[in-house]
Amino acid sequence: MRTVIKGGFVVDPKNGVNSKQNIIIEDGRVAALTPLEPGGADAVVDATGKVVSPGFIDIHMHEDPIDEASGDIRVCIFDCMLRMGVTTVVAGNCGQNVCEPADYLDAVDRAGAPVNVAMLAGHTMLRNIAGARDKYARISAEQLEALCKKTEEQLDRGCAGISYGLRYVPGTGKEELHGTARLCRKGGKMIAAHIRDDAEGVFAAADELIEAGRKFGLNTQISHIGSMAGFGQMERFLQKVDAERANGLRLHCDCYPYYAFSTRIGETTYDEGFLERYRADYSVVELCEGKYRGRSCTKEIFDELRRDAPLTLTVCRVMLPEEIDMAVVQPGVMIASDGLLSSGQGHPRAAGCFPRFLGKYAGSRMPIYDAVAKITALPAEKAGLCGKGGIGAGADADIVIFDPTKVRDNSTFEAPTTPPSGISCVMIGGKVAFADGKIVNDKLGRSLRL
């Protein structure tokens, strides 16, 4: 099968391409780029007047659940990913998995998925499997041995690294963090973390992860820095990260372009003292689901849900807009959704992150070329995704065509899965997965084992 994408302006930072080109695709891979009109095509995709880029890569998101009866993926967020131009996701973040992560890759292999899926081994889930279910307590020596054994098994079965939710499991000590992180030396795999503290505590919290990364020479990622340092600390925090990277640590961050974060109401983020930390009252916490959906918290509602419905998703409006704007244009910061949906409800970043970033920042606050790098080449290199993040000859033909004058997010906190505008075509493996506002094929995604 020979497909030609013609007339588009190709933006491919991985290969230094920023010009009008025609793309020839054969057997699921890019065969060549040429400014000349190629012939002999079985199919032609007209991209005239549009940008053609590598498929977007979401390096930090939370996967769809698995149906316990059938063992199949109950697709919701993956469809949202595809509609906004994402062709590859790195799931299993913040220490959480919906099942053993390598088993999740097996589920993708069985039936395909709307997008390609790589998985991180979630420290919190594996810690629970090892018997250390008290998130506030230190792990025992026997439990740590079981945890390390299970983690190593998941890495050997193809997980891209380990994710930590240190904020959510405050009982995690240095011995536990280092004992598991060192396992990523084999295969050069990454560690990523929702670090232990935010606001003024973010610097010491970052040092904890940086120490582990430096000690074992690991590829290290600090998750969603907007919700960690977006309260007046961002400039100093970015300076710190830049210095660490310049001094030899492979350290990057990710950030979503929204001014509110989302988490479950029972998480440690909302433990005693959070209102003082954020200099706020209960009204900054809004409910995404349940009987109070759409309402702001009062102390009475907050206490009730913490006690009776701790898994309720919330949105918290405490981040400073100027801090987020600063972070997303920083060269060492990747754009990622941190998307999490529960029965179709959640934060609008799950369906709008990448179009919002392109529509709000690309071309106005930074060149489109630099913006595309943050959602293609940089996360592909960070996660070790061979064949992804570029449109050079031999690359996987995961491609997005979008109109830079029309691309925008339409999802809202009231309707968080509303599809974006301006994404005209998404291809995975050289086949059309999404076109003209509709998902054409939701089974083209494959598991990515590293």
C-alpha cells in the first residue's frame, strides 16, 4: 500500500524539517519526503494549507480501565486522545495502574486500541500487591523484596520505566525509592514522579527524586509541574531544573496548559493543611462527578465526600496563570495532558490539552516548530520510543494533519470530552484512524514494549 500526503507544510523537529513537502508512505512507514509531485499512489491525502506533523505523544496520562468480565479495555480517554491528534501515550503515571501494567500491554495486543500504548510500572499499585497497603507507613524488608521482584518482572515484560506518586504515598522512604529506582538502570529505563510536595515544599521534593536519578544515572521526569510549582515558585523551579540538566542529569518536566489541577478528593493532596498551603478556602475545590457534580465544595460537602466517596474526582482552581504560561514555553518542558476520566467525567485536559496548547501558544508565544517539538520529538526521545516522534524515512507513519488557524480545544469543565477543532486527519501506521471529525478505525494502536 502506497499512500501520499501532498501539499502540506511539514513540521518535524526530530529531523529538522520545516518546509512544504510531500510524504510517501509504504507498508506503514515513511518511505520518503519530496518537494516533487510523486506518482503511483494507491491513496492520496490532500494536506494543502495545513501543517503535517508527527503524531502527538502524551507522555503523562492515565489509561482506560479494563472490564473485569471480558478483560477488554473500556475505551473512553483513548478515543479523546485520538481526536486531539495523539497517536502514542505513555500511561500508568503517578504510581497508578488499573491492573498489572504488562498485563495491560497484553490487553492492547489482543484487540488493538485507538492509540499506541506504552506503560510505566506504577510503584503504588505494585507496593499494594507486595502487601504494603498503608500509604502512610514505611514498607517492611520482606515487602520491599517482594516489591522489587514484582517491579523487575514488569520492567522485563516491557514497561518503559517506573512511575511514582510520592505525594500520594508519603510512607515511601529513601530505601524504597532507591531500591526500586535502581532497577531502571537495566535497559536505560526512566523514572517519573508526582513528587512529594508542592508550593514552597516543591524544591526539597524535587531534590528527593533528583538524588535517585543522579545516583543511578537515570532518565528522570518530574510530572505536571504546573500543579507542583505554579503558586509563585515557577521561575526558581525552572532555573533549578535547567541547571541540573546542564550539569549532566537527564531531567525534564511535563506540564498541561490549564490553570486548575484535578485529583480525587480522598488523596493526600487534600490532607489537613491544604487550604493554608494554597491560601484558599473550600470553594476552590469543584466536584466532577457524583451527586454534587458541578458544585463547589463547602466544608460540609468536603468532609462528607472525603469520608463516604473518596474516589470522587475534583478540580482545584489554585494555580497562577502566569506561572503555567511560563512553564509551557520553557524548552525543557514537555506538554502532557495528565488526563484522567471516570465514566466520561473529569478535567477537560483529557480531550483538549494538545489543541489548546497549539491554539493558545503556537505561533503567538512560541514558533510552531518549537511547539511541535514539545509534543513529538522531545517526549519520544525521553521515553525511548524508537520510530516515533518524527517523519523521517523509515519512521512509523504516525501522522497528524491540522490547521494552525483553526486548532483549538472545545472541552470544558462542564463537558470535558467535547472534541477539539482543527485536527483534520490522524494516521497510525500509515492508516487513517481519524478524519473529518470522526474516528474511522479505533484498533490501529499497538502496545509499545521497551
